[in-house]
Amino acid sequence: METLQYAIRKLLYSIPLLFGVTLIAFTLMVYFGPDLTHNILGKNASVEQIEEVHRELGYDKPFLQRYGMFLKEVFTFDFGNSISSGEEVTDILKRTVPVSFAVALPAFIISNLLGIGLALMAAYHRGRFWDKFVMVFAVVGMSVSYLMIVIAFQIFFSTSYGLNWFPVQGWVDPPPEYADAGFFEIAYYYWYYYWLYVTVPTLASVFVALGYNTRFFRAVIVEELNRDYVRTAKAYGIGNATIMVKHVLKNALIPIVTRIIISLPFVIIAGNLVLEKFFGIPGVGLVTYDAITNGDLPVVKAVVTCTAILYVFALILTDIVYKLIDPRISYSK
Amino acid sequence: MTQPSTSSPPPENAPGESLWSKSYRKFMRDRFGVAALVIVGIYAIVALGVWLGLWAGNWSELGEEGFLGMTREHWFGTNINGQDIFARAIAGTKTAFEVGLIVAVTSTIIGGALGAIAGYYNGTIIDEIIMWLYGCIDAIPFYLFVAAIAFALEGTPYAMHVAMIATFWSSTCRIVRGEVIKIRNLEYIQAAHAIGVKPMTIIYRHITPNTFHILLVQGTIAFVGAIKSEVILTFLGLGVVDGVSWGTMLSESINDVLRGHFGNFLAASGFLFFLVIAFNMFADALQDATDPKKISN
């Protein structure tokens, strides 16, 4: 019950943030954004038609009223129709979010777990060979461009210049002959093709994220290692490995969990424009990429707003999780 | 680059020595940091030369033959239009420095100024507003934010710069704010208060100079971030429109590599990689050398 109250209070505190995020999205994309009249009517519209569309889209109304209309769109989760395909934006999101999630999830889990593991190792051997070894690789990983890795991995894994193990592009889409196949057959089909298509993008994402993650986690753990309780524990004769996992890692959890939760909205919805475009994965990223290049405002608007709002909720979630993992944090503040 | 003479090292804690000269000595002892700085310096000279028109002015010249292999005349071959890839990569250095410097300097100044003000007025409405501002900026995913700004500034080639500046200041602001909150409780600030120095004078005369080491490091980080983002943004069609950059070259190379022409890819990614890794190592060394906590002991 106390947790619920705490959560509600955090939610109330985040209202200014939600307000600001929607205001920025509105100002940039709707108020100063492109005029959609001609996208709807085509080039040869009469003056009356143009005026009517203007009225419909609210172009003749003052700033605050239009912001109100935008907020209504956000609250009812109705962002209108895509300009290029005419499909409802909400439907597009419903179709693409699971795909993006499925693509991003393995890389997200692997890069975080591996990052924590490597960081623990580096911090454990602080200043010695393995620390330097891991950190040099982290800097190299941070220094390569994402685009470069994606191109290099595609050449290496998916073309005849390299191993040629995986398809260049594509996504799971069962052929028609599977229409009346049994559940297990379809499940197997999905499972097999899922990994076939997701492996190279996952490797590329892990490669790029790992450097940043390892450095961040190592810094957190090293800071924790400098605290007095570690010395005390050593004085009591507790083994180094036990101190690392049982005490240091536990105390370093707050920044680690913050980083992980805060990056969740970007995994769930923002997708990955470069990755999905490059590997032809029909997720949010690809849709957004197309929307950006075609100037399809409603789609970009919806993706930006949804991600930003989810991010604010992720911040609230971190506050609640802090409380759960750290009993020193009180509800009252 | 002059190496300090190693024969007679100055005493460790010479009286009256400033933190800056201590930092300088500490930095000069960091071999990786100095090497990184030399590499960055070479890139800077290359960029300056392009800017002055000394070399690589022929990057847009169309050759008679596309997709030439690596020859003595064309070190990385030619691209689809027969343009010399090496010259394009050199010319791209200028674009990278242009984007990096504009974004790094502007975003660091904005972040530093707002951070100092927020930290000084910690706990008041001014602090709340600035925190709210960077909270909002952080909530919007970067590439989509750039797209949004590109929508708003339709047609201007500087949408990319504006967007990067508008997002990169937030991390500097956050760090400077934290530092200033610590500084403003020190006695010398209270003393300045007591003799009636104006708040703005205190902030800019007495507080900001003590955050310069943060600004320096944040500036290098922003520089790297800007160069790397440029590549992605150009790929997304939001970046460099006219002129040549490593981003345009990498985007071009996507079609080339599937046909077996690696010149564009190797040249652009090689140039990019060495500059970014040198800058990253430089930033690390700078951070170690200028951290007052680490210098004093």
C-alpha cells in the first residue's frame, strides 16, 4: 500500500515532465512542422477545400488550442492516419512494436549481462593486465561507428566475401504452405527463422553497446570498491570473490538498474532505425526511417511522443525499484 | 608538441604551482594521452589544410572511370562516379571537424552556463526550470529529436547542428550543476557573498573557472559524439546535404560493398575510427590529468 502511494506521488511529480515532453514534440512537429494540407488533398485543391482541411487540422486556431488538440490525440492514443500508406498509426505501432522488441531483446540482455560480467572482471583485476585488456577493447568498441559495424558484420556473416551463413536481409514470414501446419511445426518454423534473421543484428548491437556498458559498469563497481566496508570485509577475511558478488555488486545495483530500466523504452518502442533499415526488419525503426525520409509526420509524431512518455514512466519505475532493492531509501522523500 | 625535459623533474608539489600546470605535467607523463593528442593534431592540420584549400580540393572532380581498384594514383580507388576516394576522405576530415567543433563548443558553453546557474540557485525555481528542461530533452530519443527538428527547420542545412547542440548540452549541464552545488558551499563563495559581490559576478568570476576541467572533458566527449552522430544522421538522410563527409561515404559504400568494392568503406571507416579512438583516449587522459581529486594526492 505504501509502495502504491509512493508510486502515485512519483506519478504526480512527473506531470511537469510529461507536459514538457509533449510540448516539445508539439512545438517542433505540429506547430512549426510541415503543412499537411497538400498531402491530404493533392496538388489541385480548391480554396474552399484547403480552408476546410485547415479547419479540420486546426491550422487556424491559436497555439494553446492546438496544443490541447495534440494532448487529446496523445491521451486517446489516436494519432491519425499515416500519410504514405493511409493506415492508422496506432495499427502500425501495434504491428511493429512486437517485431522491434523481438529483435532488440536478445541484444539488450546479452550486452547488459556480458557488460556486468566483464566489468566485474576488470574491477577485480583493477590496474592489472585483464583490466587493461578489457578496457582497451571497450574503448575500441566505443570508437567504431554503428554504421560501420553493421556494414562489416553484414559483409562478414551474410555475403560470399565472408562466411555467408545468414541471409542478408529479411524477417520471419511463414510461407502459405504453412497455413494449415500444426502448432509445433509453425513454432519450430518461427523459432528457426527468428534466430536466422536476428543473429547478425544481435551480434552487431552487442558489439556496439558492450564497450559503453562495460565502462559504465566498471566505473560504478570501482567506486564501490573504494568504500570502507570493502576494507572491513577484507579485514574480516572474506574472500575477494564473495565481496565482489555479494557486497559490491549488490551495492552497485542502483546505478546499474537505473541504466537498464531507462534504456528499456528505447528497446521497446523506439526500435533501432539503422539496424532495422539495414537488415530489412519490419519494426518500428524501419517504419520510422521511412516516415522520416518521406516526411510522414503522424508516424514520427506518434513514435516520438510514445517513447518520451514511456521514458518518463521508466523514470518512475526506477524510483520504485530503488525502494525495493535498497531498504535505506525512505518513502517520505 | 614538446616533451618536458625528463632529466630534472620539477619537485612534485612546488609551492604556488597552479592546478593547471600540475595537470599539464600529469598529462605529459601519460604516453597514450600524448600519442592520442598528436594524432588529433595531425587530423586538425589536415582539416585546416582542406579549409585553406591546400589539398583535396579535387574531391568532387569526376574521373573517367568508376570503381577503380587501389592504384598509386588513387590510394583507395575511385567511387561510382570516378571520384578519388582518398581525396574525399581527406575533405571529409574538414566536415568532421566543422561539425565537431561547432557542436562541442556551443553545447559546452550552453551546458556550462546553465549548469552553473542551476547549481548556484540550487533549490529555487530557476534550478527547477533548468532541471525540467534537460529532463524533457533526455526523454526524447536522440535520432527522433533530430528528425523532429529537421521537420521544424525544413530546408536549412543546420538542422543537424541545432539538434545536436540542443541535446548535447544536457549532460554537461547535469555534471556542472552537481559540481557547482559543492563549490557554492565553500567559504570563499560565502566570503564573496558577505562583501556584496553580485550573484552573476560570483558565478562567472569565481565559480565557472573551477568547472573548466569538466567543460574541457565534456567538450571532447561532445566532439566525439557529434562526429559519430553525423555518420548515422547522414545515413538517415538528416545530416550533411551538400559537401562530402565520412557519413556520406559510408552511406554510399553500402551499395558498393555488396558489389565487392571496399574502397569507400575502408577509407571512411578507417579515417573515422582513428580520429574517434584518438579523441576517446585523449578525453580519458584529460579526465585523469585534470581531476583535482586525483592531482592533489
